[in-house]
Amino acid sequence: MTLAQNHMTPAQKNPRSAAVLLGLMLVCLASVRCHQAAAQDAGEVKDPSTEQQTQFAPGVVTVIPGDASPEETFDGPLTLKTFLSAHPELEWKAPTFEDGAPHFDPRSRTLVEMAKQVVMRREIYSLEFSFKPLRQMYVDVPVGGGKLQRKLVWYMVYRVRYRGSDLRPAADEVGGSKLYQRLEEISYESRRFFPLVTLRDHVSGQEYLDRIIPSAKRVIAAREQITAPLYNSVEITRQRIPLSTDESAPGVWGVLTWMDVNPSVDYLSLYVSGLTNAFQQDGEGEEAPYRRKALQLNFFRPGDAMNQTEDLIRFGMPSFDDPEEQAYVLDKYGMADPLNYRWVFRSVK
């Protein structure tokens, strides 16, 4: 065998084998394209972004299940004061009866009396909220004039999933009238999340609203190893949260950021609104207080204003053996018992 023959490829030595191999490759390629076309016709092709997953070891991500209660599906009986004030003509009494003749229906069947016994019913949904630890890092933030300023940013990376099983009042026909005595569960293809997240310093009483910091998002995603798309509080409102009953479902990932937080903060909580549409209202009208249901996540920071990025912000509430110290901490959080989280109703200003 010559030196040239010794450096020949297998295909050059056996042209017939090369032709057979090329034919097999063309057949496989055609088969793959046919399968893709059939999947497109059947509507089976998924958005590639929905297939990207970010998974962590157990204990890294804290999962808070959704909370929908039966008593949140209705309000009342209420008096529609605004409606009655706007229509005084509905109050029929002598001598204002039509044609001078009274009606003989019972008083409870008049519009005025029915407007005093109104029950408001609604459908309630709730999203699952998962999060990684609350942390801090320095980020270069634009401050105007094309300049950057290095700022300490507090942030939290989280995931939301829609698990279905929304609660809806169900009516039964009894004697020609609808009677609501039961609830039914219903699920939709997706829900949306409109977050409003506030960080509260329980010592000073100061609150910090989540801020949009575009320059921080990519840095945070790299540090927290988030491979799925990461959305800020505005971008995530445009994303549909798909129904997912699988425990390994990827969900939708978001990031919360704050700046200029008091460096001496010790006891703090995050209030996450938008995970449910449940609310409370005392009565009806503009003067009636309105409160939205929010998830309260409690944290404490055993550190000081020095080397803040080295401080570990712990999830939960600190525990003390001294009853006076423990009572002081509970009072700061506004709680009777030490809890890592709870659902509360907060006033909307």
C-alpha cells in the first residue's frame, strides 16, 4: 500500500459504502422533517421557551402553595348605599303609590329592601409562589447623563405556577330560584400575575416598593443560575402562567429588586399582592375600606451597616429564650405567634 493510500478515508477506499451511508442519512433527514410537519399540523409543537427549566437541589427554593378559601367567594349581605342614594324614587310609600293604589307584594320583595340584602359572589383563584433567598449585591445603575453609579440592590428571584382548582359558587335550581349552597372547582388554561411587592422595615415602619432595574436583571440571573427567561414586575404581567399539575413543571420566573434600603434594617417582611384576587371590604361605597389579600414573607437580618453583602438574610422570624425579647419581636412583626409566612389582607391606598 502506498503512502497516499494509507491516508485515504474509508469513504475514498470504498466509494460504494459511502454512497449507501449517504442514502441512509438522506432517508433519516426526510423522516425527521415529515415528523415535524405532522406535529405542526396536529398543533403539537411547543414554544421552545416553555421547555427551558431551572431546577435546584432540595431546600434551595421555598414553595408556598396557593390559598383560596370558601369564605372568600362571597361578601354580604350588603346594603347598596350608593345605588339607593342615586335612586330615591324607588322608595314607594303613601301617598306616592302609582295611581294612588298600593302594591300588595311583601316589603321584602321591593327593590329597596332587596338592595339592603345583597350577596356578592365571585370566583377565586390563587397562584403558587416559590422563591430563592433574599439577597444583596452591588450593581452599576444608570443615574442620568450617561453615567453609572454603583448601588447596593436587594433582590429576590421567584417562580409562579398556576395549579388550577379555582373556587366558584355553584347554583342549584330550587322552587324556580337559584340557591347557592355549594362550591365547585374549575381550572383554566392559564392565569396572569400582576405583582405588587412591598418590602417593609418593621422597626422604622418604612416601606419600599419593588423597582425596575434593567441593568441588574442579567447580573442576577447569572449569579442565581436562572436558565429560563427571567422577567421583571412589568414584563411578567404579559406572560401567561400556564396550568401545571406536574410537580416538575417549570413555571414562570421573575425577579424583584429594591434600592436605597435602610442599611440597619433587622426585622422585615415582603408583602406579595397579585397571587390571588381575594379581597375584603367593609360595606359598600367609596368610604368602605378595601383590602387586598397578600402573602406576608417574614425575614430577619442578623447584621449591621458594614459589609452588607456578607450578611445572610434569613427566612422566618428570630427566636429568643427571653419572653420579653420574643414579645418585642412578635410586636414588631404584628403577629401573635412566630410564623415564617402568612396570608393577610392589606389596605389599598
